[in-house]
Amino acid sequence: MRCRMLFQACATLLILLVTTGAGPADPLPSWSDGPAKQAIVAFVDRVTLPISRDFVAKPERIATFDNDGTLWTEQPLYNEMTFSVERVHELAPRHPEWRTEEPFSSILAGDLQAAVASDRNIIQDVFAATHSGMSVGAFASTVDTWLAKTRHPRFNRPYTELVYQPMLELLHYLRSRGFKTYIVSGGSTDFMRPWVERVYGIPPEQVIGSRLKLAFDLTGERPELQLQPALEFNDDGPSKPISIQQTIGRRPLAAFGNSDGDLQMLQWTTAGSGARFGLIVHHTDAEREWAYDRNSWIGHLAQALDEAPAHGWTVVDMKKDWRVIFPWQLRKGTSDGRQHQL
Amino acid sequence: MRCRMLFQACATLLILLVTTGAGPADPLPSWSDGPAKQAIVAFVDRVTLPISRDFVAKPERIATFDNDGTLWTEQPLYNEMTFSVERVHELAPRHPEWRTEEPFSSILAGDLQAAVASDRNIIQDVFAATHSGMSVGAFASTVDTWLAKTRHPRFNRPYTELVYQPMLELLHYLRSRGFKTYIVSGGSTDFMRPWVERVYGIPPEQVIGSRLKLAFDLTGERPELQLQPALEFNDDGPSKPISIQQTIGRRPLAAFGNSDGDLQMLQWTTAGSGARFGLIVHHTDAEREWAYDRNSWIGHLAQALDEAPAHGWTVVDMKKDWRVIFPWQLRKGTSDGRQHQL
């Protein structure tokens, strides 16, 4: 009798191990069964199945993701710019010179188009002015507070809910297959780190972004790292492969982006030997999100789209390839009322 | 009968699990049973035992190590400077201007003291001149080739064998207790990455060091990252906590150094809340390695040594605290003929 109980326990354990370890469940349920999803799954099998000729050892399985427009919405304005514009208004009383200095005077006048026209480096200049003058810890709290109280103008939800459900599934799927997932973004590291671990499961040491100068400050009771009003590194375009090399020191196996700012990251990644993977999220869905590419200042996409076929990069057609856009649409009908069965 | 066999199998498995998981073997056999070893073990228990009030979750267990003089010998000259001096001789035919330009003219004349006296930033200038003009991959091969053929002038062994056995044990011990071990060094990332994974078990993405400017180059058949003749970041002194914040984004729980170049990393680390640990390797053993501190240009140690008691930093007396210095001494008598029983 005792023996039979032991066998039953063993059998239960075996079933548990097998079903939790390698169940037949679809790891990408929010992706339509089209060529994009097929390309992803084929690539992952190719580099992770031990019988594959292109098998890659775990430590070399690096995947890099752009953030704005690739993992979360970047319209109608990069979310970090929305944060920065609000900070300009908040900080204006301490900066009387901004009343006449561009791009700040146009921002304060509420004319963002004029502000953009006034300053080729508006993002860098506005980040430098609004992310500095405090310690890294104090800035992280500022970001947390802002995210908790602010809602997206179109969707009326916190920005951290404006992340793409299919990309969350992709991040999880890659990690479940031994990949280390990194963010490589033009956004600032200090703006992303407070929330990306909670939202994407990406820890601070895997977040690479634009950087403000830091100063080590021993004047107070305890040493502090103070953010200085100068952008030291703008992690966009050719700076992306550079920051990948400097921080990771390995060429990624796979890179994911949505704009020409990701072009060189895609080029560098897919020029590596063996199996490599490049993917562009093409915003084609004005109904559920936005449709934009060549003529957009936000997330401008032209050259990378033109080069995609020659390089074999997968182009995601958001409208066709994604069954849902945002996580809350899994729990109820989508914004247009359709129900999704996943 | 079948039942008894099953029980025996279970018991064997249990014993295996218990003995491999938490055996009673000393994890630091090359450390004498003195206060330094006791402080290390007490700290590790304090932050990793779940019953401890100061328990820290695994992702926050970050330990940062200086390299030169902390993990490997830095005498009679920083090994990367020895490499660089040889490169100056090799590259001289292509640089006729070096015949009259300091510090190169003194280096070519074989007068290193004059070279050091001629240039306050000699390390940066010599790294910039000798680590550039090629791709990151080509430079890694240059380092590999040099390490394979070169022997240390005193010990007549490859530089990669001039690593400290007690520190190898410490790295391994910390990792076995859930720590992520990083190098944070004034040495250049590109000089360290080719060998530190093999020698220390530290992967490229956990190597933070000084950096040369990189350029993304699309002129050839494939994109390349080319090392430029300019030091972009000198990871010494106050730059160490800055590079830790920029790259890791978490304050370390423990930091290990040997010179005043590690002072701010120790200050930043041990100023954190909860249990923190700072350690200085004090070179006190002229017989087995070297004895130097306040009066040495290499590994200058004065302020950090003076501040150690007030901060509670552990100071390792190499002569007393380390039973062996180098790994090969485990396999035979030490350089002075003594045998070590570990």
C-alpha cells in the first residue's frame, strides 16, 4: 500500500515537471499565425535547439530591444518628452531665462511645433535641463510619481499600460529560451530604470540608454551621484551598436526596433556570423494605435524599411500581425469593441 | 523488494542533493583563519541567509572588484602598460613623430621614468595611441596573441597566471551565494574582456573599465566598430561609482580594491543602507609578491588606507591573510620553497 502511494506521488511529480517545463501552449498567443510569428519561432528554434546546426550557447543569446515605439507607444509624443515638457513648466519659475530662450520659450507658450523647429537637438537639450539638478535616487522618485499620476491623452491609462502585449510575450518567450533581453533606447536610462523591471521584466543592468553626465558629490552627509545638466551620450542611430559593444561586449543574436534610429543596431546585429534576426515593428494600425512611418517626426521610419528586404529583416504589420495591442485588451473587448479569444 | 530499491534510490538522491548543495568544505581554503576571512564569511551569511535581518534578494547582490592589484599582480608595471609599451615599439615605424613627442620618445628610448615624468596622463595617452586604429575584434586578437607569448619578468609565467588564488576563491564563493561579480577597473574594457571570462569567470557584460571612443564604420563589406585614438572614459577614482551607476544601476553590496583609485567606489558602496562590505588588499609581502602603498606610483594607497577604520573596511594583510598567492602554488611548493597544505 505504501509502495503504491509512493508510485502515485512519483507519477504526479513527473506530470507536473513535464507540463510546466515544456507544455504545448502557444508562447505568442497575441501574434497572428502569419509570417512574422513563424519567422520568430523558426529563428528561436534554430539557435536554441541542441540538434540545430546553428545552435548558440546560452551566454551568447543576447537580444536587444528599442523601447519607444517598439515596446510601448511613442505617440502623440515620446512619453519621456511629455514628462520633460511638464517638467519645463514646473521648473520655469527657477529659470527666468527660459522666457526668451528656445526651445523653452515655445514650450512654455504651449507651441511644441515651434519648439521642435527652433532646436535641432531639442530632445537632448530638454532632457539635460529637466533631468538634472538632483541625485539619481531623487530623479527616480520624480519619474515614479509622474507615472503614477499621469494618464495617456488618448487611452486615458497610465503610460506603463501602453506597452505592447505581443512584445511582452516575445520578451518572455525569448527569456524562456535562454535569451538575455536588453533595452537599447534613445530614451534616458534614468527615466526607464524605475519601471522597466516591473513592466518588462528587464533589470536595471540590462537597460542601456542615453545618459546625462554624473558627478560624484561628497559635500553632504553621504556621498551622492548628482545628475548634471548635460547629455553625455545620445543612444540613437550609430550610437546603438557602440553602446551595445561598450556595455555588453557581445554582438546580439537578435535586435528589435521600429525606426531609423534602430537602423545601425539592426545592421550590426544581423551582420554577425551564424543565425541572426532583425525585426521592425511597422505602425500600420491607426484604428487601434497609430499608423506612421516616412513622414513622421516621431519614430521616423524610411531607410530601415527600405533596407529590410535585402537584409532579411522581419517587418511586423501591426494591423495584421498583432491580435491585440495592449495588455488590458486581453481582459475585455478591444478599444473598437471586438472580442479576442486567445 | 521493488519498494526497498525505490527507497534506497530516494535516500541516495537526498544525500547527493544535501552534500552537493551545502557541504561543510571551506570555500576559502587559501585564506588564513584570521579577521579578514571571518569578516567576509560573516558578511555573506548576513546578506544571504533567509533568517537574517539583513537578508538581500538575489538580484541586488552585486559585488564589484578592481582588477590591477586586486585580482592580479600590477607590479613592476601595470600589465596593460607593459603591453602598451611593447605596442609603442611595434607601431613606432608608422609614427615618425614619436621620436620627438613625449611620452613616446622616452618610451622608445627605454626610459619609462622619464616618460612618466613627462606626461601626467601617460596611461590615457598611451592607451589611446596603442589600442586604436583597428576594429574591436582585431584588438581582442592582438591581446590574445600577446598574452599567449609574453611572460612576467619576475615569475616567468603568463600574466593570466599572475592572478591571486584567494581572490579566485572569493569570486567563486560570492557567486555560489548568489552574487553577480563585476570588474570595475581603470584598465580598458577591450584589454580585459578577451581573457577575464576564462580566468575569473566574469562574462564580458560584467566588465566595466576605461573606454576608447568607438566609431561605427560602414565603409567595408560588413559594418565594423573601430577603436579611435582617444580615451572617452577613464574609469578611476570618482569615475568608478559613476560607471557603476551608469552600467549596473544598482549600488553594490560589496566592493574590493587595493588603491586610492578605489576610494570612491568603496565610499559609495558602503554608504548604502543595510549591510555593506568594503575590502582593501594591502600588498605587504615583498617575499612572495610585493610590498607597497603610500610611496608607490603603481597602486598608490594612502587615503583609502587611512579612511578604512572609520568606514569599517576590511584591510587584507597579504602576508598574514593569504596562505598562497598564485594558483600554481597550490600544485607545488611556493616560490620560497614552503609547502602549503590546504
